[in-house]
Amino acid sequence: MSTFKPSRRRFLGAAAASASSLALAGCSQFDFLGQRDNAVRDTLEQANSLTYRVQRMLLGEDWLAREFSESEIRQGQRPNGSTNPRTEEYAALRDSNFADYRLEVGGLVDNPSSFSLDELRNMPARTQITRHDCVEGWSCIAKWTGVPLRLILDQVGVRPEARYVVFRCYDDIERSMSGLVFYYESCDLVDARHPQTILAYGLNDQALPVQNGAPLRVRIERQLGYKMAKFIRSIELVSSFSDIGRGNGGYWEDRGYEWYAGI
């Protein structure tokens, strides 16, 4: 008789999908997910923090997400979330095939810099075939090519007080009373310097399509899909999130998701 051994990846995907579907159905039992002062929410956050520490301790900083063979790519990478930012600035870049694009890198760095897409493509590249696991419950294997983020960090010189890398994006995910709200995400320096963390400009041996986040999206292969920010506009090194968004490290984290989405 076989023994069922659920993985954390499968459990997180199923749990998140179930919670999302219940919330969309209007189930008030899950209202606490968006309440930062809720006792149950606090307990879940403490568990998430424990998971973060235990995973770092047991698996180390450089353990690799599984990589696959090309024969295991069954379909194109599924687009989701924002698939075509609506701002005039992004439209102009898209229409010029990103010829005028510059990736701005600043914050707590010694040498604030900007990079064109051609400059990024001419840097040492990494190609990896990995599985994207979405919090909605689906997964997809694809081939990604890009520049390792650690090479960018080495060029700009990260200051000792920096703790996080924040990715600011072109996708205007909603409109609030104060104007457009743009997507943003973040990771710590351990994940930023991980060998599989890349700024991807290629997908399945082609230029990264707009629907999948052109001109750049980050691949943080040890975390769930919502951490893989698309349409990257700039990168900022910071010591805390207190002055960014609602202070929780990402657009979805500001709305109840966990900051650490390790798998």
C-alpha cells in the first residue's frame, strides 16, 4: 500500500486556492486574512515567520529549486494577473520594443545605476527550466533566461544597512482615490543573491512576451508565483518597508498575503 506524502508546495497551493475561492464566494469566516490586528491572523503570521527561519536553517541559503528537462515543457507559460499595463509610459516603451527602457537601481547602494535592456542581455546569463507555482493552485514548467540579480547588486554595491530588494513595476493594478496603484514586490538579500534568482528577459528561447511581464520579470524560484514581479521598472535597496505601500513588502502582502512564500 502506498503512503501519501504531501509536499509543502502542494499544501500551500491547495490551501491558498481554497482560501481564495471561499473569500471570493463571500465567506465571512476568512475576513481575518485582511485584518492585521486579528489574533488568528497574528498566529498565522508567527507560523509563517517560523517557517521562514526553519527553512533557512534546515535547507541553507543556496539550496536549489528543482530544474526540469526541455521535454517536460508541455505548454506556453500561462499569463495571469496584469498582462498589459495601461499607462502611457509603458505603452510608449512597448511600442518601441523597449529600445528606450532603462532599469533604475538605487536606494541603499554605493553606485546608483541604470541599465538598458541590451546592457542586461550582454551580461553573463543563466538559463533554467523551473516550475511556476501560482497561489491560485496551478503550475507550469517553462524555460527562463536572464541575468542573475546578484551581478546587478555587485555592480551597484549594496550598503551594509540594506536588508531587502524592492521591485517596483509598471503594471497599474488598481486605481485608488489618490491615483494609480502600481504593483511592487520584495525579497531579502539571501533570495536576491540566490543562484536561481534572475531578471528574466527570455522565455522558452524567445524574448519575454508582454503578457508574461516584458521587458523584465524577476524569477525567485524558491517562492510562490506572486513574488515573481513582472514589468519591472526599478529596483530599490531598503532597510525596511515602513515607507512603502502599506508597509508589508508587496502589493498582495498589503492585502493579507504572507511576505515569505517559500516552497
